[in-house]
Amino acid sequence: IVLLQAPGSLSLSPGERATLSCRASQSVPNNYLAWYQQKPGQAPRLLIYGASRRATGIPDRFSASGSETVFTLTVSSLEPEDFAVYYCQQYGTSPITFGQGTRLETK
Amino acid sequence: QAQLLQSGPEVKKPGASVKVSCKTSGYTFRGMTWVRQSPGQGLEWMGWISAYNGNTIYAQKFQGRVTMTTDTSTKTAFMELRTLRSDDTAVYYCARSEEDWYFDLWGRGTLVTVSS
């Protein structure tokens, strides 16, 4: 399954709302879709699994939704530490695949 | 506190092999996934190994060039990549999946540089 993330980059200001998209080339079985945040020089950090379930310790300003081929990650009000690269990943079928990422930049 | 401690950076010549280790602590070691990230690029799943029975699943791209192993006595996972090429230059991560195949714990990554 090929995952296409949009936009490739997004410039926003702290306090604004961010909406990131992840589209799958075919339906993701069981909506097994995860989202990760990665900052420079760091490993990815799990934000969301099962399309909409927040991982342990993730603030509730992060939310996600979607099913089958269209998934969305929303950050309701951006904090300075949220500016990073975000990846979606499907784990419904082998091989596991990741999207190419969306870079969230400070405006 | 669960942790994954990876081995240090490596510099290899084309055609050589590299073996990266990932030592687990703070949880029950059941298996390990390896993911790599080329410079400035996205994430690429390489495969998985069970710590229980050594069963492996490798991405087709790496079949024949990668071997994943574990040492349950030291709770360590290993990933060996052979016949290295310049485009194997990447940060190699180990990552844990507990329930399904999403990754809730990651090592800090091991930079492997392939250069003549």
C-alpha cells in the first residue's frame, strides 16, 4: 500500500490549527494506520494508532480520524514544540509502509 | 522504564557488511522491527524478528542481503546488512511493536555510512 501525504510542507503559526492528510492507494485493512512525529536528530515518536487512538502521553490537541483510504491528523492549536515532520504508517498488510512525510514549519 | 540502546555509528566501504545491535531493557523482549531512514528521506521498514523462535519477515527489497537475529540471554536484537552500497547510507532504527505493527518505542538510531 502506497501512502501519499499532503501537503509536503505546511507553514503555520503557534496557536493555529494544522490538518495533515494521508491517502492510501488501497483500503487499509482494519484501519491500521498510525501517525508519528519526528524532530531533527530524533527517532520518530508514536502519536496515534488504530487511525484515531492517541498513544500514551500524547496531548489531546492531537487527534486523528479516517478510514479505508483517507486519514487525517489534526493539531488543534499548535504549540512551539509541534513543529516537526509527521509520518503516517499503515500496518494492515505486509509490507508495512510509511508516507513520505509532511514538514510542519513555523510561519 | 523501557529502553532500546543501539550500537554506535559505523563507517563501511562498499561491499562490506555491517551489524547493528539493539539492547532492550525494562520490558519483556518479544521481537524487534528494523526501520531505516536515508539522509533527508522518509522511513523504510526492513523487517521483523521474533525473539521467541527466531522467525523473521524481511521486506522484499532486503531479502538475501539482511539477516536479523536475537540473543535472548542478553535481550539484544541484531541486524546485519551485507554487500553494502552507497545508497545504504542511512540511520538504522530498531523499534518495538507490542500489540499490532505500530511502533511505540524506538532506539535512537545508528548511522551507517557507506563510502569508499
